[in-house]
Amino acid sequence: MTTISLKLPERLLELLEAESRARRTTKSSLVRECLEKTLTAPPSGGKATCYDLAQDLAGSLKGLPRDLATNPKFMEGFGQ
């Protein structure tokens, strides 16, 4: 890993230290996690897809056919 340094206002540093203590993790690990979540998040402005909003639900239902969205027999009457 590459090392970087940054300057933080006192209040932000206090929040970072408190959160890292609460999670029992390092400040570096917490900063990496926050950066990854922020930089990989869908763009703001309402441009998120339905999948972006519900991706944590994808594949969570058991017992459904694997081809539910592509097999024409399951699409009969859809949208009627």
C-alpha cells in the first residue's frame, strides 16, 4: 500500500478517533473504508439505477426460477 498524509480539522479528527475506537479498528482502515464507499457510490443527482438502489436485495429470495427475468413463459401477462 502507498502511504499518504493529509491535514484534518480538529473536529474531524475527533470524530475519526471516536469512530475508530467504537469500531475497534485503526483510523487508516476507517479512512480507507469511507473513501471506498464514497468513491464507488453511484453518482448523485438521481441517476442511480433501480439495481443500484436495491443491489443488496439481489439474489436474496430463495426458490425462484433462475431464468425468471428472461424466460418468456414467466412474462405472459406482464404489464397488462
